[in-house]
Amino acid sequence: MKKILWIVLLVILTAVTAGVTYSVFDTPFGEISVDFFAFLAGAFLVLEGAYKILTSKTPLFPDQIFRSCRVIIGVTIFTIHMLQFVH
């Protein structure tokens, strides 16, 4: 019963988020905010991944390969949305 409640809650939250996102995308604020939040998400991925890599005692390869991928993805997101914002 508890699992079904979590699934229903997840579906409701997804529907509300989709509705809000759809309504915000039709405004000029939506275009700027998407780039801004993606910029923040990319910066978070880079900073958090780099911090974990630097503070961990395990070797970079193969133990931290997914953290390295996280940093690469963060840099990519950061760069794409920075260029979109500047353009």
C-alpha cells in the first residue's frame, strides 16, 4: 500500500511539474530561466564532482570514473547554456 502511495505521489508531482514548465515556457522569462537553471545545474555538477574527486583517497581510474563523467557532463551543460545565453 505504501509503495502505491509513493507511485501516485510521484505521478502527481510529475504532472504538476510538467504543467508549470509548459506554462512558463510560453513566456520570455521561461527562455532565460531555463538557461539560468541549467547553468546552475552544470556548475553544481562540476563543483560537486571535482570536490569528491579531490577529497577521495581512491584512485581516479576505475573507482571514480563516474565522478569524472559527472564533471564532463557538467562542463558540457555549463558551456552549452552559457553560449545560448550569450548568443
